[in-house]
Amino acid sequence: MKFDVIVVGAGLAGLVATAELAEAGTKVLLLDQEPEASIGGQAWWSFGGLFLIDSPEQRRMGIKDSRELAWQDWLGAAGFDREEDEDYWGKKWAEAYVDFAAGEKREWLSGMGVRFFPVVGWAERGGYTAEGHGNSVPRFHIVWGTGPGLVKPFEDRVRQAMEKGHVDYRPRHRVNELLKENGAIIGVRGELLVPSTSARGEASSREVIGDFEFHSSAVVVTSGGIGGNHALIRKNWPGRLGKAPQNMISGVPEHVDGRMLGITEKAGGRIVNRDRMWHYTEGIKNWDPVWPMHGIRILPGPSSLWLDAKGKRFPAPIFPGFDTLGTLEAIMKSGYDYSWFILTQKIIEKEFALSGSEQNPDLTGKSIKKVLARILPGPTAPVKAFMDKGEDFVIANTLPELVAGMNKLTGHNLLNFAEIERQVLARDREIENKFTKDLQITALRGARNYLGDKLIRVASPHRILDPKMGPLIAVRLNIVSRKTLGGLQTDLSSRVLDSSGNPVPGLYAAGEVSGFGGGGIHGYRSLEGTFVGGCLFTGRQAGRAIAKELS
């Protein structure tokens, strides 16, 4: 059967590309190995944060942002150092994306009904110099409806195109090969998997009941990264981050396996920046898991005391929410693959949020009443559930009891009470004045100069050992796998390039499989809000470029 375009992967990038292609009049075949319940891929599970520049939401919060400041921050985070080769196209994509985020991105989404939570979040705060890593200002815009709210308009567009006969969507079709003829990609071949009633994110059967072969003028690979494939993560783990973790939990379902990267490479596509990846350091094991080793990331405010596995406080600027990969490096070089937060009830009430659509039912369900309940005393219901049922939490009234519980939890007896007490007391003495030499306390006081942080994100500075602020809480933090920053190298038309830098005729890629653009739009580090945003941008670019080529 012949189609104009075949899209491999029904995640957000695939849906965006398909919608753009169908509305341009092309006949599209959309394939995915998972059941229809998983349409939207990882974006559905996301918090729905988007990187926007000089938005109305920022201006209403008193934030002065600009395209120039954002580009300065992007370059400081990315650290592009392979500009003549592997970073060549990634940097071009990065500049185009910053223009998009400062320009038509918000209006484009708004035209499809996407709305934003009014308080802008401040992710990846950096803590270095003006030209170093991090967001100089808050830019993390949460979609009203989180990940599902972002996926819906594109799924709706695809389903409308299906009704009109412009899109043929076939789940349970696993692509094993890209067909090539005279150097050009002309279609796909693969296996039909048994129908499955598995819910979103759950493991589905790999039983094969048939095979297929489809031909087209172009194939777009939008199959995601390697976050669910721990063996492949460890194989590509960069030495600069220390030794790969022996123990790691998964922030994505196991079907995020990276299969199509190898399949596309075999067909002539070039993979670049294999050593660049993005894994979170504040992972907790889900007490109610959907997939194997299901991990949830804490989105922390800046007040918790962060200690390594032996109870030694990390140096500046290894503070909660400041530098994900800098913290990952510090943890792995400690010789252990976990770390600890020590905090108070007052801190957890104000500062703990959990990443993911399912962990934020108020935002996901668009309930203003439930969102307003966040300002009431006590942690949110999802956080309270982890405190009560999660295996990584220790709660105690006194510091000796807390440290004893921490040692009992790991069974390693690595923590010395006197050492931890000394560090906590030293930190607490710095709270007595509004000025201090402790840079974490300076940072959290500075954060409260931003109204959004003061209202809902950063607790009033207080002593950890103040009994009125208790009980005391310790959280064991695991490494949680998440994103692939490298991938298939693409030009600005999303054409996949070969080892000589030439486009492979008929072959395109978008989303995480392409490093969110060019094989690595982020360089070494992300500013956050740029993963689902990268899927939107690359999917749109791919769809429009192919439609223009075929017209």
C-alpha cells in the first residue's frame, strides 16, 4: 500500500508532524508499536512545562525577559564544543527554537486552545556566572491541563484528519526496518503485534501475529529516546559524570527503548552526541507503579539541605533545583548512586511538587478550586501519599531519630549523627540574620524576591531544628532516567543526515530521537521546558518541510 508519508511513533512529535502533513493535503500513515491507549507518548505523562520568552505571564509577574537574555542562557547551558561537527546543526536548531519561543510559539498554541497557569516557574536556576548554566529568570510555563492538555489539541487534529481519510493510524505496528532503494528511503517493514488492552504506560505483549510492508515518498522517525533502556543508558554513559549508576529508577515506560535509533542508523542515518543525556537526581520510587521501576521526580524548592550518601553536604551551587547534571556528577563521584534531602514539614508543604500529569490532578483536571487548596496548610494529596506510603521517606520528631531512620532505610549505617548534627546546626545559625555567607540561604532569600516563588514555591527561611516547623523529614533520592540529548543529526528541514553530512533522501526525524533537533539542540544541559517544546517545534518543522517538498 502506498502513502505520501509514513510517521513512525505516535508521541507528541509524531502527532504534530502528522497533523501538519494531513492539513497540507498529504496522505499519512501513522504507526506505533504500543496500543492506542498510549497515544501521545511521554508528553502525556509530563508536567507540561514550556519554555517561553517575554510572555504575558512573565510580564504580569514582573519578569523582564528578552530573546537576547534567553540566548545567553541557552549558550551558557549548552556549552557547545563540537561546533564543526556534531554540534553544527544542534546549535542552528537551538537558535531557531529560541526565536520560536520568543515569537510565535505561544500564539500558535493559544490558537489551538492551549492555556497556561498564571505563575511562571523557575527551573534550573544555575548558580554560576551570568554566562554560565541556568535560567536568569523564570521561564517554565505550566500548561493548564499539564501534559494531557498539551497533547489533546494535536490528537484532536489527527483524529479529525482520520475521519476525513487523510490519516491512517495503526497501533501495534512495530517497525523493524527502513526500506531503501537507490539510496532513498521508500517505506518500512515490520511486525504486527497482538492486540493489547494494556493501559497507558503498562507493559504490552510483544507476541507477533503477522508482518507488514508499506511504501511512501518519505518516512519520519519520531520514536523517542532511550530512557526506558537502562542497558543502553549505561553503555553510552559519559565518564565526565562519574561511573554509571548501578541502581536507577525509570522516569519513562520500558517501551522507550531506543530501537528506532539503531534501525535508522542501519539505514544510513547518523547518530551524534551519544554521550549526552538528561537524568534527574531527585527520584523517588512510586508507591503505586505503572511500569517497572517507576520513578517520580520531586520538583523541589531551594530550601532542603542536600547531603550525599555519607551525610556530607554538597558544595555550592549544588542546591535543589539549580543544576541537574552538576548534581548528578557530584552524586556519582561520591561513590554512591543516591543522596538525601533533610527538611521540615513547613518546607515540604510549600516546596515539594511532583513531576508528571498524574501527580498533579488539580492542574491536569483544570480545577481552580483544587489549585487554590495548595495554599492551605499541609502538603498536597499526592505528596502526602508518598510521605505515608513511599519507601524513600523518613519522618521523625528529633534529629537523632531521623538519622537512625535514614540508616535503617538503607541498611548501610553510613550516616554519623554527630556529623549531620554539626552541619544542620551550622546552617541554622546562618538563619539568624538577613545576611549570611551560606550561599544557599542567600539564594532562597533572593528567590523570595520573585512573587511567584514567595507565594507558592519557597518557604520562609527558618531553622531546620525549630520544633515549631516540624516534624523533620528525610527523603532518599534516587537517579531517575529520563531524556536522550543526542540523536539523529538533522538539518533545519528535519532531514536526517548521513555520515558525510548529506541528507538521506526520503528520511526525516523529529522529537527526542533527533536530540530534539539537529542531534542535540540542548548541547550538554537543558534549561527545562524544552523537551515537550522541542517535540512541538521539530514535529512542526518536519511536517511543514515535507509538505512543501511534496507539493
